[in-house]
Amino acid sequence: MSIDQKANYYRRLLLRAAGNPERSEHVAYAMVTEFLLLHKNPTYRFIIHPQLSLKWRPNVPGDNRSEIPDVGLVNFTSNTFKLRCGVEVKKAASVMAGLPQPSSIKYDEEVKYAFHATRLQADDQAKAAFLNNFAFSSERPIHWMLVVGAYWRPVMLGPFSEAQLTVRTHKTSRSEDWMARVELDHLVQMKPPVVSELYLFGTPESRQSLERILTETDEAAEPLIRAAMSMFILHHLPTRALTIDSKVNEHVPSTSAVLNSHSGKVIRQRRCMRIVGGGEHA
């Protein structure tokens, strides 16, 4: 596929994700996955986990309440995983049709409301991630991507206080902290703020921001990546394949070795696509 064909493919995908609001949310799931795949270099850098179920009370038997991010970027451990970044997707706002520049729509009331509502839902999901010990650190926030149509914004969520971990946006509980509930209700009812940082998928700015999120979590994920690769080779490949691939594994570079150490950007082995009229270039 030529660069022009790739550009046309991605632009059509973006137009579909930003088009008919009644169907755009479903298209946006696929669109997000396509753009995330462009950052899987090396291939084992992260795993795209759709519909990630995070129990709200993981230590309470029989309590099946959960929060479900649309997508999670994870790295597996020996028996579970760590979450590098969560993704919550919502349908496009009407002003997004035609893919206008992000700076021209971030003051739009519908856009502000959509991202505000998405942020509140993502907060609940991040709380569940901390409660399940899926964060790399209990003392550092988790990256989250808030996606509305073909546009997205990065946020850092958490860590949360014990009181905050008892409340969810639209779901009350007898065991929740009353002051945390008052504060959360205030956030729900407040006027949605301006979307200060907004990106259109497929642009250089979008690519750089997403790469920055991954680069910031590469170091923490590297031990998990190497352990997972070794475990797969030892337990799941036939003996003949083990003989061959175990030698290969001795020379598998670390994630940090694959990264450009002085710029912190992934070394590309293929030309990136571009969007016609100001998209991603090689």
C-alpha cells in the first residue's frame, strides 16, 4: 500500500469516527485500535486489552460490580497485568464532522460537556485500577486517553484518597464517604471546563503526545515484557521451537535498547502514514 493509499485509508476512518453521532462510537473503537497499533514498536511493547473489566470491590467475594474501560494498554505479569494507559471512548460531537482543527472546537459547549462526562467516567475506572493494584505504583497517577469521536485528550488520574475510593460518579453506596460524595457531586454539576489540550488522531501532534505517554511508562514495563517473553518461550513452545527461539531470546534487546535514548522516541522501522492536508509524515 502506497503512502497516499494509507493516508486515504486513515482519513476515511477518521471521517467515519467523527461523522454520524449515532454510529461513530462503534467506529471510534476500531479507529483508536488502528492508531495504537502504529506505536507497537517493538511488537511486544504493550498489549491492547479491549473491554477491560476492573472489579470495584476485588476483595469482597461475590461482589461483581466493575468498571470497564473501552481499551487498556497493559503488560502482563506472572498472574495478572499492569495498566499503562486506559482509554474511554464516546460518540462524536456534531461539530466534529469534517475534522476541523482541534483549536477551533475546544470551546464548543457540546465538546466541553462530552469530555467532562468522559473524564468523570474515566475517574471511576482509574479508581478501580488502583483498588485492583493494576497501577505500576500506588503513589503515581495513571495515564488515560479520553476519546470523543476522532479527537482525544490525555489526562493523569489518581492516586486517590481512601475516601475518594469509596465513591463512584453515578452509583451510590451505603459505605461511601459522605464528604467525598459531596465533592464528587460538585464536580458532576459544575460547568464543564474548556478542553485545554486536544488532539485529532492522525496528526503529528497526536502521534507525539501518544508516544510520550508510552515512553514515560516504557521503563516500568520493561521487566514485565522480558519476563513474559521468557515465560512464553519456556512453557508454550514445542521443544524444537524452544531450541531455536531460546537462542534468539538471548539476543532480544530490551525495550529501552529499542528506544532512541537521546530523544526518547521509538526508532521507526517503517514509514508512518500521513493525513492529507497536515497529517503524520515519515
